[in-house]
Amino acid sequence: MARTLNPSRRSLLAGAGLSALALTLAACGADRPSSAVGNAEVAPGGRLGILTSSTDINWDPAKSQSMPMTSLAFVHRRLTTWSLSKGNEVKVVADLATDTGTASEDGLTWTYTLKDGIFFEDGTAITSAHIKYGVERSFAPALAGGLSYHKTLLAGAEGYTGPFDGAHLDSIETPDDKTIVFHLRQTYGDWPWIVAQPAFSPVPEDKDDVATYARKPVASGPYRVEEYATGVSATLVRNEHWSADTDDVRLALPDTIVFELGQDESTSVQRIIASAGDDAHAFSADRVAAAQLAQISGNAEAAARLATPAEGGPLQYLAINTERVTDVEVRRAISQAVDKTAVVSALGGPLGAAVATTYIAPGIPGRVEYDLYPTDVEAATATLAGKEVGELILLAANDTATQAVAQAVQQSLTEAGLTVTIDPQESEVVTERTTQGDGSTYDLVIASWNADFPSANANIQPLFASSEIGAGGYNISRYSDPEVDAAIDEAIATLDADEAGAKWAAIDQRIAAQAPVVPLANRRNSFLAGSGVTDFFVESYPAYPNYLVVGVSA
């Protein structure tokens, strides 16, 4: 069975991304995190500010990798979307469609029916043709940059370059204005998650100008772009043709949403801590750095406005190059030797991370807790006794935080009797060597991963399928097991979500028995809101706030 080859991945491969003061925070004895702040009742209205270090927001869905609960979702709807609420795992739900799709018996065909009463900002009714055109234009080279799972999954899409020359995809049918049918080249049980990605937003062909659509999109969501000042701000106002009766996930509480672009991250957090004027009704779209986590933890009023997932989320891990460290007993000993609490300290302590034991990250449906390799230096040392293990090269990005993690790992392995040399490199070099190279330049590498969508598929397949070795793939442990590949194919093709989840959980532990990767920590992304922001929370996945339910108090 053919597999998806090298689709887009939301990876944090290069490094940890925390400030140099991570160790300082670990010493502060920060309290356990709270995932939600600002839960007072709030009525619609007001102005919400969003401060971001990004200098640009590209509103063209074809070029976007935006999650379904952040900025783009204010303006664009999709066939399906994510339902994310406090304390619950994210679920896929209907958006423009009436349900999450009906699959044929062989899973190769998915049919969707559009809701009644859905319109663009100019009052034009949204039809299946608008969805098809939106998907087709995402194949155009001029609109590259967005998530691309659908490009490898749709049948007959090889070599397709978009609709602008009159060509269309036969694998997308629109028998009437309300129905759209997709034909896939392989059975893919997670297809409902795929049609929640930006490319499945409707685009009216007669209003499409590739040169300007990123600044002047036609809205299908509760807000439209009223003003865009490049590098300065973006202002959204209500789309009067959006109806809450057709939308169960977007509360659309503020009257106006203003993105302040190009903001210094540290300055933004200081503004939100002060919570003065408009900043009381704003939040920062950037993660709070470790230095400011330490500051916030000492300020009870500000700490009450900090949202941090309880379990942690994105996986920080140590990949072991299985082509160079071929002895599975040595890899298991490495897994036992690593002091994960030292890694957590390097990532900022309890507010920065939590110890990881599984490849499937917290917040992903179907995840099963296990700890195959509790830290046991004595056992690791005993296993390594008599083994001929040469010097191990530990490749790691040269930012301060990643180097702190690398040093924690190095110290642990040294205590078990191994010789480890850290090779610090620019993040681009790390990515090139691990995803494009032949694997000959490293034995170990520090990496991080956050899945593009909340399925164990997006945690396991890209990191462990043999098809993802080299050529841009993220199987940087270069792990290859034909039986695991077959199990991955089987799980991908399983249509029942619960059945698929059980298969992925079994694959997780099956791979762990061969120890190609040491799960080190689940990162905790913390975000800060002003005192007048309501329903601001962060769950383990996606580890970012749900913009769509945030409101402002009077």
C-alpha cells in the first residue's frame, strides 16, 4: 500500500526555543501550571488585541499552516474543524459541512454535504465549487507554503499545478452545489482531520487575485479583514453575513480584533503583565520565555493570568541513529541512563516541561501511558559493561536552551560510562544533516516535534516510517522495521477512530522496545492574557490558545 511521502510537518526540529534563563526558572520552585484563566461571564462586544512578533499574517488559505483555532479561523471556515474546550481532548467536528464525512466501504471515497445558510462576506452563498476551487488553487506553485497532506492523498494529483490554466482535479467531484466528493489514492482514516486544514476553505474564483488575496481575502468566518498595514497591524471587524446558527465553534465575542504586528516578545509580555489601557483586553500570541516565566511566577496577579497546559505537549526527544548505534541493548541502556528530570530543569522546570515517557504526546486521542525505561543508571551501566561503544557524537542546535538539554543528556550518559561529544551547529545545519544527509555525521540528536493534527498518526508515522528517512523526512533516528511499516500502514487505513487509536498505542510501545528514540520531555507552552480577557486557556494539544472562544470583559 502506498503511503503519504514527505507531507508538510509542523516540526520544532531545531531546538527548544527557550531563553538562556531556563535554569534560573527551575530554581524558582514555580507552582504547578494552570491551563485556564479569565473565566468570568462575558457578553459580546469590545476590542480584543493580539500582540505578535510576526511581521505578517498571510490570509491566503492556500499558503497557510494556521491551526483551526488561531488567526486564520476568524476569517476562513473549512469543511471540518477542531472543537477545543478546557480540560478536554480536541475533537474533529463539522464546520461548513453537516458532518465529518461519509466514507465508502473501502475508505477511498469521502462525501460531504454543505450546511444551509453559509455565505461569504458579500452575501454570496458558499457552494461546493468554492471548496473545490480553494483546494485546487493550493496546488499552484505560486501559492506554495501551506500544509500539503491532501496533495499526496488525492488520487491523480501527481503533477497537478492548479486551476489557473483551466485544468481541474477529477478526484474532486461537485455533483451539485451542496455536495463535494473526494477520491483518495489510499485509504486514510484521518481524512476528516485533513479537511480541517486551511486549503479546504472556500475561495470564490471570480474574486481571486493571487497577488492580493493574502491581504484582501473574502471571508467565510465571523470576521472580515477591514484594514491591513504591512508589518504594523491587521484589523478585523464583524462579517454581517456569518451566522452563529451554522457555527458551533466560533463564539465571535469581540466586535473588533486588532493584531499588533512586529512586536518585541519581551516587551509584549511586559505590557500584558502591566495590563494597562487596551492591553487589559489583549493577549500575547508568542510563548512566554523562561526569564519572564520566572518573573510572572513571583507576581500573583499576573500568574493568575498565565495559561499553561497541565501535562505538557510537544515532544522534546533524543533520537538515536540506529544505523550507527545498531545494538538494541546499547540503545535501551541509553534510554535508561538519561536523567529526564535534569532535562526538565534545562527546559525551565515545572512551568517549562514535564517528563515524557511515550512517543504519542499528551492531548492526542488514544494515547496510553507507559514508562518502558525508568531512569536506572546502575542498570544501564551494567548493560554497557563489556560493550564496545565508541565516541558518540551528539548533534544539537547551538542555541542556549538546546545546548542545556544536550549537556544534561551528555552528563547522564557519561555517568553510565559512555563518551559523548556535543556537536553544536546552527539549526539549519542540524535540519539539513538529519533530514537530507546520509546520517553519517551524528550518533545522537536533540529534536522536538508537534503534530500537525491531533492523531497518533501525526506523531508516529513521520518519525518512524522508513519512507521518512532522508529526502526531507523526519525519521532522523533512521529507524527501519518492515513489520512496523506494515503496522503503520494498517493503522493509517483504519477508518474507526477508536480502533485506529488502539493500533497506534500498540505501535508506540512496539517501537519503544527497540529504543530508536528517547522521549525526554513534553514541553509546556505558556501564554499570558490581560486582566480583561476571558476564557483564555491552553491544552496539551495543540499547546496554543483557542482564539475562537476568547472574549473581553467590560
